[in-house]
Amino acid sequence: MTFNSDVPQAPRLCYVGEDAHHAGRVAGEIAAKFLRPGDKVLLAYSGLEYVGHKGRADGFFERLEERGFPRGDFLVAATYDSYEKTREAVSHALETEPRLRYIYMATQSVPGCVEALRRTGRAGQVRVLAHDNSPEIRRFLKEGLVDFSIDQNLPYQSYQALSVLFSAVLERRSPEQDFFYPSSTILNAETVE
């Protein structure tokens, strides 16, 4: 069984985790509400090697293109979940692209993005969308440094994975489906504690 990040070609019982492509499409739909023609968008993700982040990126670009935003308006930075690489990539984009209006953090290195926004004085001027529901993300949401975050519901993933394994190992019962996806809940400053 694969958990949290799928390995599609691997022999497995099933996958339990985020539908990354769908989560990326949700992110693209949110971003489209804040963008105007000619605005630039930065996508930061770990890299093509990480299936989940590639799925998010593909879904994000797909939805924005459907909404009329050309691929030429997208900047991409593979930051490999590194604070430093993320800070440098976001800083570079902020300094060289005056039309940058939106940053989609498909990666976990959101603190590097926030630091770059603070250092350049653009915090609150450039919209930021992230993933997950960590204490750090909740703090950034409350402080207005991140506008939205898409939760992948790790408690559901953990519970579902253990339930499937229990059934498969102890009850010798195959999973009823190939994929178990949590909902892509959208978080903002008003929905987090």
C-alpha cells in the first residue's frame, strides 16, 4: 500500500492519500479568482521526482489554463523542500517580476516563502496559497501571511491506511477500491483555531 504519495507503477493494494491532481486544480480555481490577465504566478514545488507535487503542479496549471491564463504567465521553482532554496527562489521572483501577484506553495517550505515576502516588503501584497494544516501554517493564516491552505487530512489518511492494512492482513480482505482520497478542505484565517 502506498501512503501520502503514490508510486503508480508499483505493485500495491491501494493508495491512501491526497488526490494531488485534484488538490492542484482546487488551488488553480482559487488563484484564478485573484488574478487578472498579465499577472504572473509562481509555483514552488519539490521537483518532478515527487509524484504528489508534480500532480499538484499539473492540476494547478491545467485549471488556470482552462480559466484563460496562458502558461507563459507561470514561473516555476523546484526548491526540494529546502527553506534556503525556497527563500532564494521566491526572493528572485519578487525582485525580477513586478507583475508577480500569486505564489502557490505546492511544497512544505512555506517559511522560506514567508521570509522572502517579509524581506522584500511584499507580504500582504502577493497572495499565497499553501498546503497542509500544521501549527506553522495555521499561524501564517492567522497572521495574514498565507491566504489559504488546502488540507490533505493526515488523520484520515493515517486511520484509513491502518484500516486497510488491518483488513488485508488480519481479515485477508482486499480493499474495495484502488484509491482512498480525503476531501480537499480549504483553510483560511477564520477556519483555523
